[in-house]
Amino acid sequence: MARTWMQSLIKAFYIAKKDARVYYFKAPNFTYGLLMPVSLFIAFSIAGRIDPSLIVSGLTSLVILFGTTSIEAVAVVLEKQTGTFERLLAAPVSFFTIILGKALAGLFFGVVLAAAILVPLAVISGTVVANPVLVLVAVASSSLTFSALGVLVSAYAKWVPEAQMLSNFLRFPMAFLSGAFLPLELLPAELGAVARFLPLTYSVEALRVSINDSAPTFTYSMDLLILSLFSIFLLVLGAKVLQHRLE
Amino acid sequence: MKAIVEAKGLTKRYGHLLAVDHVDLEVFEGEIFGLLGPNGAGKTTIIRMLTGQTKPTFGEALIAGHDIVREPIKAKESVGVVPEVSNVYDEMSAWDNLVFAAELYGVPRSERGRRAGELLELFGLYERREEKVGNLSKGMKRRLTIAMALIHKPRIVFLDEPTTGLDVQSSRVIRPLIKELNESGVTIFLTTHYIEEADQLCQRIAIINQGKIVALDSPERLKARAEEGHVVEVSLSPATGLEERLKDLKYVNGATRVGEKFRLYVEDVSLAIPVLADFCRENSLKIISINTLKPSLEDAFVKITGLSPEVMAIEKEHAKKGESLG
């Protein structure tokens, strides 16, 4: 049993490695992942509506969200279009292994993308990261959750523009409601309640506390737990919906 | 003989559409088995069910003794799949594509490179191994797709339209490779629009129409079933605009134009030829040549599926253009 699980994990890693080479690590994906959130932040900064304490955690979370969801959804849709997804379906791997492999590629990409924004931001703003390991775990959890969201989006899209449209439909409301730009306490009570159902809220919070605290706090642990639950829920749902729609 | 594929009551329904209707078939270890059928008959759906890419609505299939629904991973370990579209990764090199296939099929790390090298040599791609696959020709991509299906030394290979859309030269390279592969002990399950291809390669052929197997036998026996009908091939001058008029002649069931000649499907040659001669005289047409033909596998296919010869001609045209016909 343990051997089977290990073999599945190894094959998921091979799928992730292939995805990273074929789809992820290309200049346009980096620029898109960074450009959109950075533009939003600049626009809000000019309007003076961003809490300065949120810049590093908020912007990093948004970069992970935009970068991973878009490329994850596009990678799956492209595989469906070109017929290479059939190659994976015909191979001796479970459907969940395929999806896990795809999400792992998103996880690696999210970590690299986050580092590309977090490190320069921390240097520029003079932010001292108390415990880099806590930040890394928060970034990895966020990346896995948003990759899983990308898988779910890909299940409903037949074409790349459709995947982008569906992703934006989820990303933009989430970006404004999750405390990435403004502390949640400043949002109206109803919107604050909605924010508690959004994974980006926990990503922003986990990053903020992990940057400031050297040891895991209760809030940080709860954020990671909730992000993990989101990951599992979105991965299982994404796999089920995608499998059903491929039939 | 031992069956490597056993399908019982295999059925696939998409909403109201019954794509495959209670198909029973056995494929024996070591044979080349062909699946022939017209447009949308269910050939690709059968392959997709037998290779675990889609679940049957009803019925079951055992691949190398493993149920494809209950034990999909074990069943797939014995199978190589070459789909209708060459599904290679254009962004990766031929070498990397093969290594990825080896990783996916659990080929031990120590054997991956050696196996990839052997297959690249066998399929004449070794010199281009480092090039991005997107730069390779359609025929080369097809060969690479077949090579990728063989990386784990499968017991059976499913080939869905292996030469459709390829130029004559590429097809001529691939057909002997399929034979060689079979001679090395690999069972082949083949679908093709080229009836001549099935005739040349397959030891047994199943003819499928509207989701049902309507005949299953050796090519020679299938041809024998068509001998009750006859074919008259005639060359006329001038030859323009005659097809429709020839079809309307008494004792003629159908007519197609094949190059410069007309092929007439008749019930009785001795009755049809005098009618044809009268028609030519009345229309001042000169008979350049006239022959009666031995039924071909195509004639058997037409007779068994009930398709008109015209539809078959259209199917052949589609196949030449490489269009997907399901």
C-alpha cells in the first residue's frame, strides 16, 4: 500500500516536472503573474488606499493567485486541446495522480513567483522576515490551494480564453474582498463575513503573520489548516468535475 | 489461443446517443486485429474504453486478465496506445518525450536511456533526438508517437488510424513497422479507414456499424461473403457526368467513379452488361475497357455495413485528407 502511494507520488512528480518545462517556466507566464497584481497595487497606492503593512503579504498572495490559477487552468486546457491529456489518461496512473502532478507544478511555480516579488519587496521596504521557513510554508500552501482552484477552473473551460475569463471571474472579487488591499476590519461586516469563505484571505493572513512572527502562532496554524482543507476540497472537486466532463 | 482482450457487452452511451452497443469481442495474443467501420461507428470509443480513457456505461473488458474498470493501473501496464492524433509534446525533444513516457510507465531509471535510444534508432529518429518535436514532420511525429507507446514493452498496442493523414512515404514506413512489431510478439489492435491497409495487415477484422459488430472474421472469409454480389469496372469515353445516370440503370445497385473508370455494383453480370451496352449505344459512348472484378474487402465492407458505395468513396477521400471520422 505504502509502495503504491510512493509510486503514485513519484509519477505525480514526473508529471509536475514535465508541466513545469512545457508550460510554466516561460517568460510570458512570469510577466503575467507579476504584472497584473503589481499594476493593481500601484493603482491603489496612487489612490492612497493601501494599508502599507499589507504591501508585502498582500502583493505576494496576489502574485501567487494570479500566476498559478491562470497557468494551471491554461496548462490543463492546452493538454485537452492538443490531445496530450489522453496520453496521461492512457498511462498506468490514477486520475488523482495526474491532477496532483498538475497541482504540484503550480506549487513550484507559485513558490518561484512569490520569491521573485517577496525578496525585492522586502529589501525595498526594509521588511525583516522573522522566520523564512514559516513564510515558505505559507507560500507553498497558498500556491497549492490556488493551483487546485486552477484545476477546477480548467474543468469548465474548453478554450484558453474561456479559462482566463473564468479565472478572472473568481480572482478579481477575491482580490478586493480578502484583505489584500485593506485590513478586513475596515470592510463592511457583510463583506468581512464573505471574506472568511475565500482562500486568499487565509493566504494574506498567513503571510502577514509569518513575516512578523518567528514562531507559528495560533492564527498562522489555523490559516495553514484552512488552506490545506481548501486544497484538498478543490483538488478532489476539480478531479471529479474534470473526470466527469472528460467522459 | 489465449485472449489478451476480452470484451463482453461493452456499451457506451452519451446522453441519448448510443455510441457502442453491447459489443463482444476477443483479441488473441500475437495477432493483428482490425476494427473497421464507417464514420462515427464507434471505433475510437471502443479503443478509449479498452484503454481505460473512458468508462463503459455497461459491460466489462479484461486486458491481459485485468478488468479495465476495477484494476485500471494493472491493465494499462500491458498496453501501449497510439491515438488518432499524434499526442507528443511539441515543446520537448524527441528524447525527452520518450524519457517522460518511460517515467510515466515506470520503466526503471537504468533502462530509460537505453530503451529510448533503441526506439529512436528503430524509428529513424536518432539523428533528430535533441530537436524540439514541434520542428519534426507529421510522419516523424507519428513514428515518435508509436515509439512512445512501445517504451515499456507492452503486450498489446492499440493503433487508432495509424497512417491517416500521412503522405504515402510515411505510410510505407509505418506499415512494415507494424508488421515487424507483431512479428516480435506484440499483439496489435488496429482501426483504419484504409480498407486495403486492414486487408494487408490484419489476421482478423471486425466490422462495426452504428455501434454494433456486424461481422468478425478473416479478410478472406469476409471477401467470400461478398461474392454473391458482383462488380463491373468499365472505362467510357467521353466520361463526364455519367455517374448519376449509370446508377439509374436497370440491374445496377450503385456506381462510383474510381479514377478514369466507373465501378458498377450489380446483382447479375449477365443481365447488367447488355443494359450497359444499350446505354452506351444510345448515348454514343465508346467502351474503352470492361472487366468483372473479384470482390475486394471494400466490397465486403459495403455489403455487410449496408453503406452505399458512394459513402465509401467519400470516406476514402476523408481518410486521404486525414480528417477525423470517429
